[in-house]
Amino acid sequence: MGAGRSGSTVLNIMLGSHPEIFGAGELQNLGRALANNEYCSCGDKIKDCSFWSKVYSNWIDSTQEVQFNSAMTRIRKVENLKSPLAWIKMLLNYPGQSKVLEEYFKDSYLFFNAITTSMDQKVITDISKNPLRALGLLKNPHLDLRLIHLVRDGRALAWSLFNVHEVNKKLGVEKELKPRPIWRTAAFWLIINWQSNLVRKRSGKVVIMKYEELTKNPEKSLRKLESIIDLDLQPIIRNIQEETPLPIAHVMSGNKLRMSKSIKLRYNDDWRRQMAINDQKKFYNMTRRTMSSFGYSD
Ligand SMILES: [Zn+2]
């Protein structure tokens, strides 16, 4: 969970290079990706992809096709990040809510089960950023969730959202993005990190991972992650140390990086040189307390 553009696609690819981990991508978009038949990172449309077509048929086997859409609608409603009521319902034992949540837990379980029965690995990586979804998965008695709160200097996000990205479905850019004002990104970054802090405090198996550390000292970040998952991450560390290009298998959603054949890790702080100093200051002044709590200074 986290604000996005914080290295989650890279993290997904890094983790997916471990023989016991499947890097699935941004799974909260799987329903949409299937409905629109979007591109998988293997280059095939998702319904033609050898992996995801199997997931889809497993899913249909367990729920029936007519129920697929209603399950996706239920999941989206419970995980509606922007709805204060959805948060209250998830956080409190809202009257009459237990039945809705029970159904949601079952829907989510069937969703993950369709994937885990199609893959050979033990662990699945989901890089969905939505903290309310993270809370829902955390509360799910049928799932064993380990949580990563991914954080990046918000000024990098503000700068990145200031640049326009045109739609290019083949490159994995599904929606056109318009330049976003600095204050809006600051407000968004604050809210998502407050929500993520709230969820983090409810989980025993959670780490904060910073983009800057992940890209400059991946070993340190991965060792931290080892403390909450029962896996030795040495194979990933070795790949990085030996500068082996990290292969990308079937990542169904995430940024355009996933459409490359392989990637190498690279720290990017272009925003420091390219973003107007006034905009950098404006962002920092709005987010000072939260930024400094994560160790970012002005
Ligand atoms: Zn594929």
C-alpha cells in the first residue's frame, strides 16, 4: 500500500525474480483488466495469456461466470477508498455489516485462490496501493497477509504527476493523465500515507519500505522484508549484486515499466533538478510533519 509511483512495479519485478514468489502486479485492477481484455506484460491480451486465462477459468469454475461481475462489484464497493463510510464499515463493527464482510472475505479468497492454484510459487505479490483494500485483506481470516507500506519522497510523485502521459495500451498506459497541480498531489500523498499509517498500526507483520533505500540499497530493504515473510530473499539479492537483468513474466497491471522484457534497478531523483524550487517548497510546507516522520527533509 502507499501513494503510487513509489517503485511498486520495480518491487513487484524484483520479488517476482525469486523462485518462490509470483509477481502478479496490481491485482485490484484484475477485474477491469479482464473486462477490457488489457495487455499482460508477456505481450498477449490477458484473456489469451497462458497464465491469466488459466486464472480466469479457475475463477469461473469456482463462482460461475454470472457471479464474476457481481463479486467484482462487491469487492470494489467494500474497498472504495474514497468513501468515508466504507472506511467506517471496515474499521468498526457496523450493524449488519458482518454479513457483507463475510461475503467480501469469501469473494477475495476465491479471487486469490484462482491465482494460487494456477501458479507454482508459494507467495504472491500484489502491488495494489489502496490502504482500505490492505485492511480488508488483513482482516480476511482465509488469507495470510504480509504488508509493505511503500513510501517515496512526495515531491517525486508531485513532479511525476506534473508530466503528461499519453494513452499507449501496448506500453501499458491505459488512461490518459492530465498534469496535476502540486497542492492536489500534496493532499493526496498526505491522505494516502495517513490511511496507510492507520492500517499499518493494525498489523503485526508489516514493514515500511522507502523507494530511496530500495533502489540505492536493495539488500537492506529486502533483509527488512525477510523479517516478516518466511523466505530467504538471497536469490533476489544475488540477482541484483550480479546485475542480472530481472525477468518479467505475467504482470497484469502496473506502470509501463512492466512491458519491458527485463529491467535493471535504477535510483531516480530527476525531480530534484527538474522541478521548480518553489514547487518543491510548496509541497514540503504542506506535508512537513508527515514528510519528516519518514525522514525527508526540505
Ligand atoms: Zn501473460
